[in-house]
Amino acid sequence: MTEAVIIVPAIFLSFVLMIKIISDNRIKKMLIERGKVDENVKFLYQNIAARDPLSSVKWGLVLIGIGLAFLLGQLFPYSVSDEAVIGLMFLFAGVGFLVYYFMAKGQVQNKE
């Protein structure tokens, strides 16, 4: 029963996400073909990585932190409880966000 509670919304959300991506791409394609895209709107069609190059670094750091928490839970299965692993996940994810903040702050200061 508990699996159905998680699986059904996950399948529904994946269908919604696929429909959104397909419709967004069709709209973008139609606008580009008709020449309706001017210089003021082109930034909306850029890739997120082109606008914020450190975005991938941010999520990489967060996922590494979460992976480290799982690794610690597996290395010490008897001394670390499941609740502690969840706490470590949040702790390491927060550390990843802090490291990203200081990296982004340093990059902004270097540009000025």
C-alpha cells in the first residue's frame, strides 16, 4: 500500500513534466520559425547553464554531500541510525550550499 502512495504521484508528475517540456519546446520552435523572437526575449531561451555556469557546481556539491551521508551510514551501520543518516544528508547538503555560496561570491567579486 505504501508503495502505491509514492509510485502513483511519481508517475503522474513525470507525465506532467514530459508534457510541459514538449509543449515548451513546440512553442519555442514556433516562435523562432515565425521570427517573433527579438533581442529582449532571447535570454528566456538560453540554457540555464549559459546564464549561471556555477549552477551545475552547486547541485554537484549538494549531491556529493548527500552521497557522503549515505556512505557514512553504510560504513557504520550499527553505530549510525537511520535518523542520523537523514540528519547527515541535510547537514552535508547545507555545507554544499555554503561552499557554493562562497564560490559564487568570489566569482562575483572577481568580475567587479
